[in-house]
Amino acid sequence: MSETTPPPVITIDGPAGVGKSTISRKVAARLGFTYLDTGAMYRAAALFIDRLGIDSEDETALQHALATVSIELLPAPDEFSDVEVVLNGEKVGALIRSPAMSMRASQLSALPAVRSRLTALQQEWGKRGALVAEGRDTGTVVFPRASYKFYLDASPEIRARRRALQLHAKGEEVDEKKLLEMTIARDRQDMERPIAPLVRATDALLIDTSDKTIDDVLLVILRVVESGLQPG
Ligand SMILES: Nc1ncnc2c1ncn2[C@@H]1O[C@H](COP(=O)(O)OP(=O)(O)O)[C@@H](O)[C@H]1O
Ligand SMILES: Nc1ccn([C@H]2C[C@H](O)[C@@H](COP(=O)(O)OP(=O)(O)O)O2)c(=O)n1
């Protein structure tokens, strides 16, 4: 690779609970790429802002605080686990994974100061090595020139069901009706914000995962990447 060629990036975007993390971790493991969970960064930033009690309307205070925040992502111990997030030196793992924190991250991720800081941090990752990046705007805004772009989708009912099973497996109490309401509300919030909304990049391959297993989705992505053909 020449010095001017950026490392390859695969982007996987889509709505809440569609399988982005699960699939991205597996794709990264298969290809030997680094996995970048951009949602984890938004979750950590939300926790950071709330802990400091910064007024989310105060753009200058937000910019100032975020300028020095440290958000590290440590590789997951296995392909079934989330990445470990270290916020200013503290492992914040489970603290940022609750449904309430998902909603808070979605709200605060609409703020320009939050988006510009995290986008810049994510683009730094792209300079360091081959990546599988997943989130809402990785194919549209963060890595618009990614080598391969995918957009996963499924109905809110299917996604809420998957999330309920996931939380249940972790031993957490779940109200599936409430989860569905939160999923729909979060989708709307993420899709309707003015900056970097959740939308399929025009050159991303749409994969409807509704009737597919995790392995089916993985196979579609690996086939495209290994064939060397652009999906768009
Ligand atoms: N195609 C699929 N079929 C069935 N379950 C899936 C599929 N993709 C993901 N899941 C499950 O759905 C849950 C949510 O997946 P996750 O990867 O956390 O979604 P996201 O990162 O998009 O929020 C996980 O328990 C995962 O195992
Ligand atoms: N690239 C990204 C990633 C996440 N976000 C925001 C919007 C999402 O609702 C929250 C949480 O994202 P995350 O990917 O962790 O959420 P899910 O795993 O899909 O439930 O962060 C974003 O605005 N841009």
C-alpha cells in the first residue's frame, strides 16, 4: 500500500437493534480488520455530558468539555461481547448499554458539538488501519469514500424482539412493548435530525435482515467484500 492510499474501510449502518454490532464484529474478525463501534462513542459522550451536568443548549461549554474528553475502545474479549469503553480512564461498560442510555445517546448525538468531535475521532481511527465501522452515518459522513458500504434494515417489531431476547439472555427484565416504543422513538430521532441523520448512503448495499440469520447476513457481506465488487 502506498503512503497516500488510506487503509480500507467497510461501513455498516442501520437502525437500532438491526444487528450492526453482531455482524460488524464477525466481519472484522474474519477479515482481520479493527472493529469501530461508533455508537459506543456516542453513548460514552452522553454519559460524560450528563455527569458534568452541561446544559445541552450551551454549544460553547459542550465544545470546550468535549475537546479534552478521552474515549477509548478496547477490543471485545470475544466476538459475542461488546467493546469495552474507557471514558477518561474509567471502564464504563454496562453503564452505557441500558435502554435509557440508548435514548440519551440518541438525543445528545443530534448536537453539532458532539457530532463534530466524535466524527473527527472516528476519522482518526480510519487513518490507523483497516476498519469495520458501524453506526448511523459511517457510510454517509464519517467515511464517505469507504471501500464497501452496507445498510442493514428490519421492521421495528423484529428489532425490538431481537433486543428483548438479547436483554433477556443477560438476565435483564424486559417489557417488550416499551422496547418497541423506544425503538420507534429512537429511529425517528436518529432519522429526523438535521445533521448526519440515519439514511442509507446511495452507494450502500441494502440488506433486509428480517428473514435472515446472522450467518446469512455475514455471508452476503463477505461475498461482496471477497469478490472485490463495489456494492453500490
Ligand atoms: N439476522 C439476525 N437474526 C436474528 N438475530 C439477530 C440478527 N442480527 C442480530 N441479531 C441479534 O439481535 C440482537 C441485536 O443485535 P446488535 O448487533 O446488538 O444490533 P445493533 O448493533 O444494530 O443495535 C443481538 O442479540 C443479535 O444476536
Ligand atoms: N454513528 C452514530 C452512531 C450512533 N449514534 C447515536 C444514535 C443512536 O441511537 C445512539 C446509540 O447508538 P448505538 O449504535 O450504540 O445503538 P444500537 O446498538 O443501534 O441500539 O447513538 C449516532 O448518532 N451516530
